[in-house]
Amino acid sequence: MDPLTHFLSGVVLSRAGLGRLCPQASWMIPLAAMAPDADALAGLWGSESYLGWHRQWTHSVAGIPVVAALPVLVAAVRLGRRMRWLGAYAAAVASVALHDLLDTTNAYGVRAWLPFSKEWVRTDIFAIVDLWLWAVWLAAVLGPMLGRLVSSEIGARRGSGRGAAIFALVFLVCYGGVRWLLHQRAVEVLEARLYQGQAPVRVAALPSPGSPLLWRGLVETRDFYAVGEVDLGGEFDPGSARFLHKAGGVAEQASIERAVRATEAFRVFLEFSQYPLWRFVPVDDPEGGLRVEAMDLRFGEPPGRRFVATAVVNAEGRVVRAWFRF
């Protein structure tokens, strides 16, 4: 999920009751809720480093106890002996675990089972930015703050915001359950169709930031990908999808593909990518060369250029340069 959602999750957890475990350092809980994304610092060493480290060890189940210790240490430096160590650590563990759980719900996913498995875990039920979740959680966080301002003006008793925080957590569970059911329905719709006479090999229904009824359908067949909108409030027409044919079937291209797969940029990208679309385009420099691209269709499609690994190959089939860009 996005940083704002993770920050709000920490505030909500703190107000719902976790703040009582470490009353001197309740500010630590939102910090812990954002701590797993410290792996984004890998981006300082380039896009490939970022892709190779983001949502991996710091988002794994095994990494939760270690990551949770970091915000506790920050609080310890500031508060020293005054802090309730056990309570603070328990609150941090819960916050980090919720962060990791939220990140399994979108199309990016996490490598939850490292070091035992490199499998990406994703459920595709929330967009990375979900507007309904934003609205409810912002209301749960800001509403009590505004209420306190009004109460201070009129001299009334201030509320703790606990009820709103608990409501926000209940909403997350119920809303997530509804989205899971709708996602299953969207997958069934995609699997039940033929696409230019071909049956799906696998499908994905990717969520939209707004309406839970709208999904981006991604269908892989033997020869092509089909990309189209699935509106669960209406009929789905597979003929309206955009068809993106796979490159391949040429021995020369297969040899070039093996060469670019050996580069660091493509190795990291293909460990991450779930639906790679390959393109081989002739270039003038070097003479007789090719520009080879692989893009992840979960995050866009041509001519969009998001999550793309690129290599330039000379006429002899050697890789001149390879890189990855978001």
C-alpha cells in the first residue's frame, strides 16, 4: 500500500488500544507501521537495487521481529528507561505485521516466506492506493482531532478517538472481505470466456482505486495477452479486450532472450515480474542491433512504460547495455 495508508494504519492501531502498551511512546506505533518500507532506501543505489530489495526481507514473516525492533530502538534512544519495553515491542510487532498483511492485498505483493521460499504472495483485492480506505481512515483519524478542538473551545470532555479507530479496523476487515468476494467473481468471469478462440492459461483481476465493481482483466493465452475492463455491474465482452501478441517462435530471438536474461537487470526484473511481455525492436545503433524490452503487464501496457527492463543487443547477439526503469 501507499505510505499514507500505512501511516494511518499505525495511528488507528495506536488509538484502538495499542497505544496503551507504550503510553510514553505512542508515536512509535505509526513509525513501526511504516518501518518495513525502509527497504526503499535501496533505491539510492539504483532502480535495479530497489526492485531487488523492496518488499522482500523486510516484508517477510521471518523479518517481522527484526523490523519491529528498529522503531523500538529509536524510542529507547529518546526515552531510555522510562519506556515499557515489552509493551512497546508487542505494539511494534503488531504494526509491522499489519503493514505486511496490507501489502499482500495488492498486485505488487510481498515475498512473505523468505528465506524458505522466493514465491511472491499477492491477493489483488486492493489497489496500492484505495480511495475508500483513504476516506474512512482519514475520517477516523481527523474526525476525533477536530472533535477535540471543538471540545476544548466549549469546555466539554475530550474523546479518545478509540471508537472511530475500532470502526476503521472493522471497516478494513469487512471491506476487504467484500473486495475478496468481488475479486473471485471477476476471476470467474475472465476464466469462463474464450479469447479469439483460445482458452485462458491463467488470469488476473486487478483492482481499481475507486469502484469495487471495476477490475482490470489480464488474461494470458498460449499466443497472446488480453487486457480489458471487467465491470461486475454489467456484461463482459472478451472481444473488447486489447490483444497483445507474445514475441517468440524465432530461433534468433530465443538466443537473444537467453543472453539478456543473464544480465543483472533482467535477472532481477524477471524474478519480480508475473506477466512479462517481450518486445524485439530493430535499432540503428549499433548497426544491425536490437532493443529488447520486457514489461510487467500488471502495471501498464504499451505504449506505457512502467516496470520495464531493456537491453540493447548488437548484431552478434551480445548485450551492449541493459537497465531497468519504473
